[in-house]
Amino acid sequence: IRLDQIHRQSEDSSIISLAHSVNQGLIEESILQKQADRSFIRLEDQQIIPGLLKTVEQAMLKGMDLIKDIQVLVPLYKGEVGINAINQKMQDQFNPGAGREIKHLTRVFRVNDKVIQLVNRSEKMVMNGDIGYILSLNSEDGEYFGLTVMFDFGPVDYKLDELEDLAHAYAISIHKSQGSEYELVILPFFYKYYVMLKRKLIYTGITRAKKYLVMLGNLDAFRFGIRDVEIKRKTKL
């Protein structure tokens, strides 16, 4: 049985037609034409991060919420255009803080930071992939001992030695986004993502967008990605 009917978007959504063409390894002739619910902005590599930040800023000016509505999806974690680097730039721009912060390894946590849970913690009722925001930094006698994250289901407390369970979530991996949906999805395309750029991954990223999809970057990287199909692994599982 092949499931080929998409229900996340409205029936007249151009995101659906794009998703179907990607699934077939085709590029629509209208890929660069701005649609009501999607666009592809061609940018040179050095323009992609500034363009991404500007896109987020414009969406927020239109009333979209950075925590609930807007999600940047990226294939890779490391490198100058990876998830970690983009998260740091987005935090610097949209949540610079007022001096109150907790430093953990290479990361800095501030009130209102968008964060994601990385492992299942059934005792806390929080699971891998849950996204929330930092509600408070908790201190006693001037020393921080942890923080509290507000998820959809309520607040969860973290001690300092539990912060490895969290990562910033302004940008997350396409893999982590599976099963989720967002009002606005922003998908950057760099050639430096080539190791991970595969048709199924691009399809997954595109179809996370419920109302709006903004793709930006290198059209050739997009074209390269949808032509590359994952090899079916032969395992003993």
C-alpha cells in the first residue's frame, strides 16, 4: 500500500505539488516563482545565513511566534552552516539576554531560549524531540543550580548535570522534525550539506510546513539532493 494523499496542508497548497514532484525526482518549472505559501530565494553561500535571519525577522514582524510557529530545518549539526552554528547566530540575534545565563560546555542557556529534549526521560514525562522554551533560570544564594523548561504539557526542571539532555532548537535536524508540523518551515540549501542531501530527507523537510515554506540558498544543491535516492540498507534486523 502506498500512501500518497497529504493531509497536513490544504488541498490547494502549492507545498503539496512541490512535495509530489520532489518524490518523483522532478523540479517544477515554477520553483523560483513566488507562491502564496512557498518561495525559493536564490542566494550565494555567504548570503544564506543573513537571508535566513532576515526571513525569521520578517515572519516575527508579521505576528508569527519564534517558539511555536517558525522552524528552521537543517540536515547537519557541525560546520559553519550546521545546526549548532545557526542556533548560535539565531540566539545572538533573537535572544541576546541581559547578562543572566547558564553556561554549559560550549553552550549558553537564557530565559526564553527555544530548546529541544534529546533523550527519553519517562520519569519526567519528557521525550526525545519535545520542544519548549526556558521559563526560568533557578538559583540559590546567587548560584545557579538548574533551569525550568516549559513544554506543551507543562514545566520540567533540570539540574546543571542534566543540561546535556537539552539543545537549542531555533534550528533542528530534519530527522528530529519527523512527525511534527510547523506554520512556517525555513529550509536552507548549501552544497556543504551534500552528504545528507537526499530526496527522502528533502521531502520530509518540505512536508513539515503546514502553511508556509521558505527555501533559500543554492538551487543546484536542491537539484542535486532530489536526484539522490537513499540506498536501501541490507541489515540483519
